[in-house]
Amino acid sequence: MTILVTGATGRVGRHVVQQLLNRGADVRVLVRDPAKADFPAGVEIAKGDMLDVDALRAAFKGVNTLFLLNAVAGDEFTQALVALNIARECGVDRVVYLSVIHADRFVNVPHFAVKSGAERMIEQMGFSATVLRPAYFIDNDLMVKDVILNLGVYPMPIGGKGVAMVDIRDIAEVAAIELVRRAQSPGKLPNETINLVGPDTLTGADLAAIWSDALSRPVVYGGDDPSGFEQNLTGFMPRWMAYEMRLMAERYVSDGMIPETGDIERLTRLLGRPLHIYTDFARGVAVDTERS
């Protein structure tokens, strides 16, 4: 049976598609513009979006498992609920949902509250589901690379509690493992929630030190105040979204994103290898900078 991947053109989704192909799965992707979809041979493309009911019904034909990824948007909750309702209507009862760590705790942050609501719906609608709860994506910091390189400041207001930043390749591989496991199961499996974290819980000061080492020159932490972070974001995203990112940063500072006991060991066993580390990411950026 076919696995339908939403969000397939994004950072995580593209890796999920490749990981599924590596495992011999039949993959269909839902995309807005097939002309811009650049996927490996063998990937079936369905045209549509998460609010196009007719397109969703067509995309779900012959599918038994859904990878549900909703990007942060003003109508994210509606997208998730429509997709889940249409999935159930079409007889798709197996789901891997990309949520976020602490979705049930950081409920003042809109997209965390949305994902918490979608998790509840998945449970109440009787899906056989794995809920993946990733922490902060390591490659988010590509957005602030120029500030680090040019100004010698690590600007993300991460705080002093620590954030277990995770690599998108680890997220995607776990997603593919769970999708294949559920798709191939002869019956419904128990629901599971998996925290997706990196092996190191890093503070703002830790991250500045990693960059200092990678670049062989001082990098300082920009501090915990999210005001400048919010203001910078308004230059390339809607004002409401910049404010939402500020609210999230405030929770980094007040609470951190800290793994639960056993999370790292569970992921290492599942993947059969060590998790990717932030230090390698920073060193890779430094090497690419020297080459350019």
C-alpha cells in the first residue's frame, strides 16, 4: 500500500520521501504545483493543498498510511483537522504526525497549541498513530548564519535552561521507520509518542562557544531578550508569525527544551547509530564559508 507524504517539498518532508524510497516504500506526495516538484523517479505526485477537499480525497485513494506535516500558518489547525477527517473518511487509519516537543505544555504558543489539538484529535478519532515531537531544528540556525559569521554574535534567544537541538535527517529517518512499520502491520498498532531530540542540551552560551571553536574566533551569545529577534523576523515573515516566534523563544528561556529520561537512548536504538550533533553542523558551515 502507498504512503502519502504531506509537506513533501519542505526541509523535513524531502528527507522523509528519500528515506521511504530507501526502504522500498510506494510513495505519493501532495504538492500545490507539480511543475515545481523535483522528486526521484518512482514518486507519485498528487496536486492539491491541505484545504482542497476534492484533491485530498483523490490523493488518499489507495493509501493506507499518512505522514501529516502542517507548516506554521494562520489556518494550520483547520488544515490538520480537514486532512484527518478526509483521511478517516477514505479509510486511512494509520498516521505519523509531526508535532512538536512540549506541545501540551507550551500552549500559549499558537502552533504548539495547534499541534496539541491535532494530537488529541488523532487519539479520539481512533487512528493507529505515532506522534513525533521534535525539538528545535539544528538547521534553523542557517537563518542566522550571516549574523554569526559577520558580527560574531549567536543571536537566537535560547536561554540558560538548554535546548536539545535535533537534526532534520534524524527526524526524517525516524518518521520513515515509523511509517513503514505502521504501513506493513497486519493490524492496528498501539499509539506512541516519540520525542525527537539531539544528544546535547545546549544553552545560548554553549552555542556561542561551539561557534567560537568552529570559526577559531570569538562568538558571543546575544542574550535572552527576544525583542530584537522578533523585530528581525518581521523583515521576512508576517507580523503575527514573528510575534509567535517570540513567544516560542520566551519558552526556550523560561523552560528550555529538555529531553525526558531515556529519549536519547530510545532514538539511538531506533536508528541503530548515534544522533547527529550540533558541533558537526557548525563545523560544516565554517568549512563551507572558508571554501566560498
